[in-house]
Amino acid sequence: MDLEKIQSAIRSRGADGWLFFDFHNRDHLGLKILGMDVKGLATRRWYYFVPAEGEPTKLAHRVEPTKLDHLPGQKRTYSSWQELHSNLKEILGAPKKIAMQYSPMNAIPYVSITDAGTVDIVRSFGHDIVSSADLVSQFEALLDEKAVKSHFKAGKLVDAVLAEAFNEVRKSVRSKKHKTEYEIQQFIMKRFKANGLITDDPPIVGTNDHPANPHFAPSPKGSRRIKPGDKLLIDLWAKLDKPGAIYYDITWCAFIGDEAPEEYVKAFHTVRDARRAGFIFIKERLESGEAFAGWEVDDVCRNVVTAAGYGEYFTHRTGHSIGEEVHGNGPNIDNFETQDTRQLVPGCLFSLEPGIYIEGEMGVRSELNVYIDGSRRARVTGKEQDELVLIY
């Protein structure tokens, strides 16, 4: 934990302090930021207040008095709830603006962790509680060049596995021994293992209307055979099987045949163009030095899809943060499911994945990953799909 850096960040965001609180290891974000074990014994409430200036203060229960001993600052202990309240009131002092793992109206669920009762206690002392969302992003979700190297390595391997999967489909079509969605999914999983990759869930492999459900998952029973005339979507994500490795997550679309239907081509070009528009917007904002947030990028992409007549079929956010989990804790590209006001800054890694989902017909998505490096450059971290893959 870098106290000086944290206090500087608190000041830059106009807050007077950052209050960490946990019970039963609920606040996995705070625990990681403070360098604590996310699975350690935690049967009592603890608090850690970092003021914008001055020495932090620890408040732990006498049953677990050493819980915060590794952190800088003076320590207080309590036993009864009355003692807890009086200590916390003294620690926080005069009414001020305090950041907590809280999001007004649950706008950013990822950081909406502090329970309403704890918010009530702090507000009862006269304090104004603000969201720690941007602070959490800075200290838990931003990646440096060293950390993101594993993402680039995984990307090359995953891109190669995707090409192998398409080739496996091609061989099965030409031999007329048509593989199923599930068989191609399992082929990818085997190739992941052979390449030292791991994933939290198997990839999505779906034909025709199956991927109209954005999280369609093929199963051994009832899985369709992939045949000529089929539309095909493959969404796969993985990371190196090493501690601290960062995920890579992409989606590509294909058609089984030498000429795809006009409506399928139009839908794919729409999501491709939406993805491109979002990336151009990101580059322009970074070059201008103007601050911007995930919700603004979502608007740019969504406007392209809406203008093409598919607005009602774009039923999810444009993208998500990526880290050690495929859905990371940084800013999402979202003004649809939530309004993500967190700024996109150097160290952010996220997906751009506009989609069109028409029930009974098709699901189309084009996904790539974008990293903002220390020079404020936006970089696509793998291959980009410009046209449908034709398999025949």
C-alpha cells in the first residue's frame, strides 16, 4: 500500500478521506487495495480511515486486534457496538466528504459494496459520502506495462486457437462429418490446455439463432451440427496459467458457405462499424487530452447501431473492464445497463463488443480488447475482424 499515492488521489478527487470497512471479507476490492488476504479469518467488523492529509487510523475488534497491524497509522480497538460508534465518530471527526465503496443509486454495482446500515452510521455523524469508484479503478484495476504483457501473450495464443477452431469447422464441413457446437467448444478447451491457458468458463460456440442469447452455452445434449448455410459466432476468453495473469477476450463471426446472406452481412458490418467508431472516439479524446468516461464511448457505438435500424436489438453494454478476472473492476463501456462515469485513463484495459441479437434469427457480435498505455495511446491488443469469416 502506497499511502502517499492514495492520499494524493483522495485530494485530487476533492474528498477529505477514504473509509475502508469490511465484515466477513465482503469488500474484496478494499482487501486487495490494502494488501489483505481475501480469505482470511474475519468474524468482526473493522474500519480503516485514510485522511487526505495526516496519519490513518485503524479500528479493530478486540477479538481480532491484529487484523490491520500491517497497515500504517494509529490503532484503536472496540468491543461493544456503542464503543464502535463512539470510536468511529471520533476517528472521522468534523463533518467532511468521505469516499467509501458506495455508488449512488447503485449506478456502478462493482463498487456498491458498503451496506446501507454502515452508510447510515457514517451519515449520522454528519458526513457526506461519495463514491470511491475512481479511486478503486486507480488502485485495483489499472494495469502497468509489465502486468499487461501477459495479456498480449495470451492474445497471440487465443487468436491462434480461434483460427484452429475455424479450421476444424472447415475440415468437418468439407468431410461432411459435421462437428457440433459443443464439439468445437471442447476442441477450443483442449487447445487452451495445450497452450498453457485457463478460463473461468468454456467459450460460446453458437449457430444461427442460438447466439441471439448473448451468453448461450452449448451442451452435450441437443447441440447443433455446424452445416453449410449456418451463421456461426465464437466468443472465447482465456489467460496464461500463471499468478497475476490478465485475460484476453474476443468474439468473431463466420458463415458456412462462400457467400453470406445480405442481412447477416449488414448486421456484422453494423457492429464492426460501431466498434470502429468507439475506438476512433477514444483515440481522439486521448490525443486532445480531454477527460472522458465509459458511458460516452457506449453512446458513440450505440448511436451507430441505432442509426442502422438495429437499436432495439443491442441489448447489453458495449464493453467491460478486463483484469485477472475476465470482467474486471475498472471502468465499463456502459451507458445502457448502468451509467459508468469512471474515467478511461492510462492503465485501463477493456473490451469493445457491440452486438445485435434478433430472436429466432441471429446473434452478431464483434469484440476486441483496447489498452490505454502510459503514453495515452489506445492500442487494439490483438487481431481485428473486418469481414465475416467464410468457411467452405
